Amino acid sequence: MQPAYTEAALRLATAAGDTATVARLLGRLAALESGQAALEAPALTALAARSPAVAAAREALARALRGSGPAKAITIPDTTWFPEGLARDPVTGTLYVTSLRHRTIGWVTPEGTLRPLLAPVTPAPLAPYALVVDSARRVLYAATGVAPAMLGRVPADSTRAELLCITLADGRITGRWPLADGLTTPGEMALLPNGDILVSDALRGALHRWRAATGTWATRRDPWLRSPQGLAPSADGRVVYVADWSTGLLRWDLAEDSLTRVMEPAGTTLVGMDGLRRAGAVLVGVQNGLAPARVVRISLSPDGRRATAVTTLDRPLLDGDPTTGVVADGTFLYVATSQWPHWDDDGRRRAEQPTLPPVILRQVPLDASAASEIAP
């Protein structure tokens, strides 16, 4: 279900003074846990003052959209650090985070101290959008591309998007491969058990698979793919769950090469989802397409083809967009304050943003029942 459609209908009903319809649509938004703009609309406020039913429904929506309480967090004091990709080494627990602006990758301590990872190299990489750790091979893969806010950007950079292989021990780049033809702005990444890498392509609505054995790319397109973002493979690598910002949650069966939509429970929505990770038998997603944004736990049917429950884990209400995260020791650690709202498409600081907020990596607990693997 698209919250935007409900909000559009709500505006029309409010303008018409149809209090029964307004109350019903407010209830629908409360179930979806979206609709911040509706709460702030003067016309709705005025109508609520005249209608007890609308006032009660408006208050119920306000309760549904309340922010979460304090949570454990890592704060990076360097406000110029533009986080996008986040990865964790399951062997050492080391947390890696990218900066689109600085075109680099660092590892961060629990106190928020950043340490450089990348060794100097020529030519310098572009902005690293996504990361994934191959713990067995002790390397980190990064998908790089052009970012509006990155330092030193030149027109020729649009042809240099790459997949990088970086050794965890010393930060050396030991492999550089051009991204799939035409891909300049990579999305999220995922690692398959055989070493293959998946990269989402939100701008062109495609999924790209880098085959480790041959060093070549294969591209998957489908009508369901409009803005693919986060990728979450099953433990055996046979199925990949795809968060598509426009169409919701998709299931990609790699053996059959089929893409199907994962239906959510009635009255809920999985559109507007950016980051996506697997946590045992459940998925964890960052829905920054809702207002306000939230982190959700998605329970699946035994065959993994339906969502049986969508549960809000966190609603940070912080300055900046939440984007993606990692599963770590029964928690979800995620970028809560990405800087996308603070820069324009030309890489300039927005006039209404004279200062940048601190970079916050927020950590919330997962449900303890997420213990078994997703059924393929």
C-alpha cells in the first residue's frame, strides 16, 4: 500500500469537509505509521477543531508516529563525514563506514573515533556507496561511483565507477573492476556464498551480479524493479530479498531467475525501504520513504514468500535520513543521520542547512526469536 495515495485522498477529503472519510483515512495512516505532513496540515488542524471524530483520529495518528526513546549509539564527531555504506567484519567485530564526501572508507571505534582503512592509491577511488565484508577471504568489497557532494569531482569521473577489492589487513586495493556497463551510481551490495557480488541499480531499475570466477557482470531487469535498494541473501545464497523503494519487498530466486513480490499483511506497507539485512529468520529494513522514517522487522512465512508481520523497531526522529545498517550480536546498528538532505544535486550545502548534524550510528535490539535461517 502506498501511503502517498492515502495522503492525497486525505487532502481531498479535508478540503471537502468530509469528516467521516477524513477520520477513516487518518486511521489508515496510523496503521501504516506514516503521515507526518498530514498532522502538520493547517486545514486538517482546523477541521479537527470542529469535529471530535477527526480530532480523535488525528490524535491516534500522532501517537502512532511518536519517536522512539533513547538508544545506544556511536557518534562520529566529524560532521563533514558523509556516511553511506556500512559493513561489519563478523570475525573481529570491526565496523567499516564510508564517506561519500571524502571518497574513502574508515573503521570506527565504539567511541566514534575514525581510523583510515584505504591505503593511498592512484587514481584515487570515487565515492564508496556500499560495502560488504568477505570474512572467509579477509577482504572488503566496495562499490564506488559519482556523488554530488564528493570532493575533487570532475566530469570524467562519470566513467570511472568501480568495484574495489580491499585487503582488511592493510587497506590495500588489490582489485579494481569497472561496474556493469552504464552503472555510475551504485546502490546496495550483497555477498553470495560462492564469492559473487550483487549490486543494486536504483537509477536504472536493475540488479547486477559480478561473477567472481570470471570477473564479468550479468544484469537482471524486471518490471518489478523500479528503484531497487537493499539486498539480503538467504544463508544458502539461493534466494535474495530485494527492497525496492517503489514496489516494496521482492524475492529473487537465483536458480529460477524469477522475481516475485512478497506480499505484506493488510494495512501495512513495505514501500520506501532503503537498507535491508537478514537477521536469522527475519529481515530488517530501513524505511526512509515513510514520514517519519522507521526501522522495521519483517517476519516471513515458512516458505519465505509472504510477510506475516511488520514490526517497528525504531523511529529515530533525528536530523538526517536513516539509510542502511548491519546486524550485530542481536542488534541492528544503522546510519541514523545520513547527510543527503543537507546537500543539493550540485554538491553545494543547502542554504537552510548552515551547520551539519553529528553522524549518529544508532543501535537497537532485534527480537530474540530471529534464530533460524530463512527458508529458501
